Amino acid sequence: MPPLNAPHVYTPYRDSIRELMNNSVLVEVNRLSRFYGEIQAVKDVSFTIRQGEVLGFLGPNGAGKTTTMQVLSGNLAPSEGSITIAGHDLLEDPRAAKAAIGYLPEQPPIYRELTVDEYLDYCAALNRIPRKKRIAARQTAKEKCGLQDVGKRLIGNLSKGYQQRVGLAQAIIHLPPVVILDEPTIGLDPIQIREIRDLIRELGKDHGVILSTHILPEVQATCDHVQIINKGSLVLSDSIEGLARHMKSAALTVAFRRRPELPLLEKIAGVNSVQSDGNERVRILYSPGRDPTDDVVKLAGEKNWGLYEITPERMSLEQIFVELTTDESPQEEVHT
Amino acid sequence: MILTIAVREFKSLFLSPLAWSILAVVQVILAFLFLGRVELFQLYQSQLLAMDSGPGVTEVVVPDLLGNAAIILLLVVPLLTMRLVSEERRNRTLSLLFSAPISMTEIILGKYLGIMMFLLLLLALIALMPLSLLAGGGLDFGMLFSGLLGLALLLAGFAAVGLFMSTLTQYPTVAAIGGFGVLLLFWILDWSGEGASGNGSLLAYLSLFNHYKPFLEGIFDSADAVYHGLLITTFLAFSIRRLDADRLGG
């Protein structure tokens, strides 16, 4: 009988264990609060980011996105709560924690009077990359951000899009496990936005990325996970698939070739009401979780109504966003 | 790490015309004063030689030159230090330093060291003027080096005050005016105490000028050196605290 720990013994979970280890938690934010004098910009926010995850931080202006990003990157001290980055507490062991972060603030922190190469070398040195590896690090960062051709140019003379890329190169030059990007596509043209988004998705493969934005499609295009923040509190934290489920409202739009009998439709189990536009198109509202699609199709077949289109209605991200961020505000005002 | 920041500060000074123009203007003015003093010495050389223990060329030229240099640099150093932190705050580039794995102390010391490199360069250029007299005769090296050491300590104090002023604001000009005001106040503190006793002597003791003069006369008093050391560490510590407050405050 072979010993249990022999290398050739088949372990069915080996791959999934490796996956679990790869999915290690990179950032753990625990009950974070931040005050500016009397104003509480961030209220009791907790979340985690794992390796290979792109987390979208969504919220209207003044919701506390930038404050959260600044606290995470060590630019602001939290009033309450703790932050652990790659296993190091940001307050107790800031040097080790900050070594694991790359941060691109809203306005890229670039020195206009330096060339791209000089600037990136300086950033590499600041992040304690050994002298021998700096050129390689700079080269890799430039390649990733598409800056190969502008190395010798002054940053001040580059266009806004290129300056943004330089800022991004600065954030990833030391290959940090966590990359924090504050509105990275602001002020860019559509082509540049697409390029930056591709880059972010690319980064998300082996880094943990946090991205703040107020542009909803951006989250759908780049993120695996989304958090919506409003007035300093998290109002939604879900995966992109979860968000898509949220977006399904309890309604179907059905189109028939021949006018259907509405009372028959209303009798289907789960259907709450049926609205007709007067022609052959009806809107069926049903109780959540009791999707009557199958029954509608069956009935239409029996009655020969000629069903040719059936679509579940989806709320746009905008609608969810508005719903989540405005519904609660009247209540809050009552409390305060 | 401190050196990385220092070298970058030093280099970036020369990327703008400011550093060059300061070096040129200071050098021209001091050269003019220096030549005037040398001429004076030449005029009275025979009479001075006749005196029993008359002053030599070093005593005539060096204290005067370094004394003037101190006053000119009091005006100039705040211009050099004004943008150290304030400009980075204004351009929002401070976050690059804040999110890098370096401490506030390293940031401040790096910037301080960078400006000190420049000031020591300036000092070396000033020292070249009296040293050029070696072509025509001897010098009292003890006196010269005591004076240069005094000026170096004084400049280090100026730079520390200027750096602190720069951490207070995001407007370089405000930092320059503030730095200039504080330095001038430190310089003239003893004027108010003239003639009076008690309070006056304390103020006179605090005055920068009174701790610079002995160096010019060739007297190295460790108490004076300690005064400058304290001034420098105090303002550097203030700067570190102030920068840290950026992170804590709103």
C-alpha cells in the first residue's frame, strides 16, 4: 500500500486548491470611516478584493469614491476601521503595504518638466526597484501602456491621453498586486477609453484592480465585481452577473401576429396584470420569481396567436443606479 | 531613498532658469562687493602693514564678503525652497510620494538634502573668490573655513525654515514671503533688545545674526553650532509633522 502523501497519489482537488490559493484576498477593508471635520465622507464601508478581480466602484459625484481610494492608497488616514493590503496592515506596516499598491489618482501625478523615461525611472526608484532592474521595469511598463514611442518626450508636451497612460505606467511599474485607479478614463477620447479599458482588463488577469467611476457602461465593460456607493455608504455589492440579475424586472414584452385575448393571459399563474398597447403587443407583469414565459408560449401555440417575439424587460444600469441611490435618501433625511 | 528624492530635486532645480539665474545674480553681486573690498585693502595696504598687529587681507575681505553673502542669501533661499512642497501639492503630485513605500521623514529629508546640495554648490562658488587671492599671497585658512562653516550652517537653517514654510501652503509665493519674513525676523530679533536688559538679552540670544558673527571672526563656539543644529532639526521636525497632517486632516 503506498503512503498517503506519495507524490503519485491522485488528489482530485489539487487544481481547485491551487485556484483557491491564487484567489487570495489582496485587500481587506474593514468598517472604514472617514470624517472631514463634521462631514462623514465614508461610512462604515467593508469589502475585499481578490487576485484576478476587477472591482468597480460606482457612485455619483461626491459619494466618497475618491476619499475611499485615497485612504486605500495611504494618502489619507482613515478615521476608523482597518485596511489590510497583501497581508500588511496599512497603518501599522505602511511601507510593506504601500509597496503592494500602485495608485493612479484622478489627476495623474506627473512632473511636466521630465521626459517619460526620466519620470518612470524616478517612480521605479521611489518604489525601491533595484537599480539593475529599473530599465527592464520601465520598458515593460511602457510596453503595457503603449508608450514606446514617446520615451524621450517631455511629459508636459504630451496629450492628455498620453499623460493618463504615463500615470498608469507609473502605477504598474513595480508590478504591484493591487492597482487602484481613480476615474482612469476621464477626459479621454473614445478610442483612448477603449484602449485604457482593454489595458485594465489585461491588468485584472494577474493583479487585483479597483476602479472608481461614475460611468456605468465602464463597469459593465471592465469589471467582475461592482460596488455602488452613495453618500459614503455601500448600497450594493455584487458580481456583474448578480447585477445583471438585479436588472431584470418582473415584466415581459410579447408580440403576437393576431390580437390575443387578454383575460386568458391574465389567468396564467403568476401574472399580475396585462397591459396592451391596443395592437398586438402586450406587456405582462408578473410576481418576481414566477416567470410565466413557458405558459405564455404554450397558450399562444394552442390559440394560434402567432407569437413571434418575447423579451424579458431589463432595467438599464442607470435605472438600478437611480433606484439604489435615490430611494433611500428621503428616509435618511428623516433620521438626521 | 532619501538620495533618490534629493538628486531629483537638485536636477529639477536646473531644469528651470531659476537656479541658473540665482547662481549668476548672487555671483555677480558678491564679486562686485568682493572686488570693492580687495581694492580697499590695496589702498590701505601700506598703512595696515605699518600697524603693529594690523588686519591681514583675510580679515579685511572675508568677514565682509560672507556677511554680505548671508544677507543676500536670506533673500534668495526662500525663492529656492518655496516650491519644494507647495508646488507638488498644487500640481497634485504629492500623492506619488505618499503612495510610494517611503516615510514622511524620507520625503522631507530628501527634499532638504536636494536643496542643500544646491546651496553647498553656491557656497563653493562663493569660496572660490577669496581662494583666488591665493594667486597673490597667503590666506588665513582658519578664519576662512570658520566663516564658510558658519555660512553653511546658516544656509542649512535658512533652508529648513524655507522648507517648513513650503509645507504650509500650496502657493509658492506665499511660502517665499513667509520664509523671507521669518528669516528676517530671526535676523533682526536683537535690534529690539538694544539698550534694554532682561527680555532684550533673550531676544538677542535668539537672533540668527548673533550666532553667525563669531564664525566670521574666526571663533568656533560649539554653542553657536548647537544653536544652528537646533534650529534646523526643529524646522525639519515641524515640516515632517505638517506633511503628516496632510494625510490626517481634510
